[in-house]
Amino acid sequence: MRAIRYLTNVKRISVLASFFCFVLPAFSGQIQFEHVVIDKDAIGHREVGDIDGDGFNDIAAVNTAKPEHLIV
């Protein structure tokens, strides 16, 4: 009896996963975003995200052009 319950639960999960992975995205619209170049001439990494949890995006930048000019 446990095996039948297990297979039934696996089947339900498979159906739900298929719905969320294949059916739902087919009917959803495009995600809108805006591409903004922060510093086109800088060498390093730029990341945007809510670092401090205040609900606003923060920018983290690491420049590594020269060791004496390292900015974090």
C-alpha cells in the first residue's frame, strides 16, 4: 500500500512540475527589464541586488585595473 501512495505522490509532483516548467511559461508574457551600462570603460565586476535587505537594489563594484587602484 505504501508503494502505491508513493507512486501516486510522485505522479502528482511530476504533473505539477510539468505544469510549472512547460505550460505556465507558454502563457506568461515577456519579462521586461532595462539594460543599463554602469561604467563601460572599467575593468572588473559589477553586480546589482538587494544586499542589505531594504527592498532597494544596491550596486557592488570591484575594479582591478591596477592593484593600487583596487576599489571594493
